[in-house]
Amino acid sequence: MALARGMKTRIETQLKKEIDKGRLLIVTPFENHIMRVTAETAETRNRFMINLADEVALGFVGKDGMPERITNNIINKKITKIFSDYT
């Protein structure tokens, strides 16, 4: 789970169970004092995840949306766009 804010201070019971099983990892590129998700923090989180990934699959890409904009010039990774609103 990649957060677009600082790390959670309380982990929900179901998430904690998955963490304890080794099935979930929560990551964030932000300091804990960043408490609100904004368009800017979402973009930073998305860029962070793209940088970590070997390959990227996007479920929906709008032609003027953030995923399109931030992946448009990436040349060193495989980018798969499953659905887009291009006509």
C-alpha cells in the first residue's frame, strides 16, 4: 500500500493481520507530518512507485490525466496502459 501522505499512526486490524502474515507492506515517500492527501502528494506518491517498479500497468489513462502526464516520457520501463479514453 503506497500512501500519498505520511505514515499511518494507527493501522486498521485487517491491514495489521496482512502485515503480520507478510502479505502487505505500507510505504510512503513522505514525512509523518504530511497528513492530508492532495493532488501534489498523489503525484509524488505515483512518481515514487513508478521509480520503484520494474514494469508499470495502468488500469485507466485519461488523455489529460496525471498518469498519462507522468508516464508519457518514461523510456526505461515497460508501461502498459490497459484502458485509455483516446478515440
